[in-house]
Amino acid sequence: MIDSERAQRVIDFIECLPIPSGKLKGTLFKLMDWEKDFIHGVYGPVDKDGMRIVRRGVLSMARKNGKTTLIAALVLVHLVGPEAIESGELNSAATEREQAAIIFKQCARIIQAEPELAAMLTVVESTKRIICYDNGSSYKALSSEAGSKHGGEPSFVIYDELAQAKNRELYDVLDTSMGTHAEPLFITISTQNNDPQH
């Protein structure tokens, strides 16, 4: 089954957010067709009980096409938007913490530019964390060390440039820790490679 309304709620929320950087900075998101298609592909398919079926997504495209900004908006969708849950745990990860923190920076810029979000969310720059005290949810950009991630129970994970990882240990730790949630979502984003099998 397809729940087009659920996907549309995600789109509507994002299109109320300000663009955080670039030549359109400060204007509201106006999602392109490929972005809407991605959202419908992830959030539309549901089972007979209305639960989202998609648990993993891959977004791969050439550089400078806005995938990181879209993913930052999706973090906010899961933190305080239509996909938010009580005590949600959101993470972005990458081979280097600086890479994972790019999404954090984009989220923080959106929050700073939107007074309603700024009133709801606390941005902690020193730990690359964003907290919503109203629903008990939080987002954090993670370092690459897998050993310290075993205690987490993420509901939404973004892994940036997975192809650059030296091994799959961090991926596996995050992936196997999502089982406590009814509708976990793990999205991998990557710069497109010439090799379609990459």
C-alpha cells in the first residue's frame, strides 16, 4: 500500500523550512521532483497497519546537488516534524567526524534561521548535538569509532560517504542497534561514482 499523505506531510514540513546556505539562503525550500520522488519512495510504502515498510534508503548523486541539505531537513522531520517520535535518537555518521558534522551544521543553520524551531530546539555546538526537550528526542553527529556506539538505540541514522569507510564496523554497530524501534530508518548518502556497482 502507498500512503501518499504521509509522504506529503514530510514534503510540506520541509517546504516550510528556510534554505540554510548558498545563493537561495533564507528562502523556503522548494523541493525538486527528484527530492519528492525520494521522499515518496521512502515514506509512502506502508503495510496493512500503516507502518512504513522502507527501513533503508540510498541517495547517491553528483556533488553540489543538495543531498546534504535535503538530509539535514529530514533530520528535522524526524526530530520535531511529522516523523518525530518520543525519545527518538538520531545520528549522522561518517568516516571522519568532520564529515558527519556537515549535516549538523546545516541543521543548526536552519534552526537559527527559523525562530519557531529555535524556540523548540537546543543546539550544542561543542558536542554536535541538537536536543528537543518537548519530546525527549536528540540528534548527534558521531565520530567514526565504532566501539563507543554499542549502547545507542537510534531510530534514524544517516551515514555519509559510506564508500570511503575503512571497514563496515561502525555501519554494522549502528544498523544492528535499531531493532528497538517500530519504524527505524537508515539512509546512506554518497557522491555518485562512474561505476554503477560502486
